[in-house]
Amino acid sequence: MATVAVRGTVLGIESFGDHDAPLVLLAGGPTMLSWPDALCERLAAGGRRVVRYDLRDSGESATVDPQAPAYTLRDLAADAAALARALGGAPAHLAGTGVGGMVAQVAALDHADAFSSLTLAGTRPVAPGPPDEDLPDHDRAVMGRLFARPMPDWSDREAVAEFAAVGAGIRGDDPAAARERAARIWDRTPGTAPPVQLANQLGTVFTRLDCGPRWRERLSTLGLPTLVVHGRHDPLFPLGNGEALAREIPGARLLVLDHAAIGIPDAATDAVAAAMLGLDTLSAPGPEEPPTDPT
């Protein structure tokens, strides 16, 4: 674990692999722990320097006020480009998951020279809030069950981990993995104030960001080899969102994880890593048969 100062802020990072290998930069969703250890290790074993990082107001990155962030989605995108350059790895393979996938899309559009390829996992082509009419919205039944639960005592590590485990079961993710990840996130969260915990555990700071202007209409201009990874049973951003991304980005490949919901399960890391590593062998995007998920 380390920190890097870019653009007047501090970002928490963790590195895997050979420092001189080609860089794969993983934008957190919002914390770096959204990217599984097993995937980071598999990518590093494939000859990459893997750096996962916390977005602002999460983890080891600078936390100021998650209830009134003084930055925008485009600032977070600029952070990604600046970090790639600061690490000496530009152009880098940029990957974003969840809300980090929104950051990655805007970063690739606004700072294309900083990146060589793009992976978008469990995300969608529009900002938080009501989606476009052609995109499936959150599963209402699942969201209703999630938000009907009382909040835990954020000062109680075990209560927060249990809250995450139960939520994972509702969403269709692995409760044990979610429990462990939530406890690790709690350990890295700077304080137990509810707004700070909510920003780290649930990414609520994104609901307060200025996410304009729209970027979906610009996706057809992307010239980077792109992989879209999506869980078939994702209730937050249902599969149609990933399918839309794959249609609208020229030459993008879609990897559907048949037995996954929101997260990337350990059983799928080999398939995801192989698809990501394969992107870096492409000189330009082009139509290909989508890879399959053996899990």
C-alpha cells in the first residue's frame, strides 16, 4: 500500500507484479477492494504491473466531505489519467468497475492518449440516477429489500461486515466474500462517521457528484480495444447496460459471467484475466466473437 499525489489530491494505491511491466490501472468502485485480490494476482502473473486505487473520499485516498464533494466525475477521470502518467505507465490499460466504470469511460474519452485499452465491469453508459429509457434500471424488488434494512452501527466492524453479507445474499453475491471485503474496507476507512462509512461501503458520494455533461453519445468515438464484463444476474445495473456499452463502443467484446451478480467471483478470475490480457495484444479494436465464461 502507498499513496501518490496527483492534481492536488492524494490517492491510495496498491501494486502487484513487476514495476517495469506494462501497467494495468484498476479504478475502484469506489475503493480498490472492489477489484478481487485473485484477479490482481492473475493479471500480474500474466506479465503486467497491476495498480488498483481508491477514488477520492474512499480508502487511503484523501477524504474531505463525502456529503459535499468539491470535485466532479470529470475530475475523477482526470485523476486516472494523471495517475497513469505519474506511475510512468501511460499509455495504460484502464479498468473500472461499478461507478469506477463510469470514471473509466469518461477518462478514456477525455484523455485517450493516457490509455491503450479499456475494461468496463458491471457498469453502464450513463450517470447515477434515472437511466435512459432503453436501459434497464435497478431491480426494484432487490433494491426495496436492500433499502428496507436499518443501517448498522458504523463504529462496529462486525455489524458492518454482517450488514454487507446480508446485502450480498439479497443481491446474489457471495455473502462470505462480501463479509470479508466489508471488514477490510472498514479497516481502511478514515473514521466511523456515517457519511464516510457510506461513501466507502456503498459509494454514496457518487449521488452527490456533478456528472455532466453526458458521455454516452461520445462512446462511438472511442478508439481503444475495449472489454465489457457483466454479471448475468446483476440487479443494480442489469445486463442490458453492459450489452449497450458493448454495442456502442466500436469493436468492444462482451464477457458475460453466467453465475455472477455485481462482483467478479474468484471462480471467474481466470476468464476475466485472460480476456483483459488479450486486449493488450490488439493493435486496434475490431469485431470478434465474444469470449465465454467457463464458470
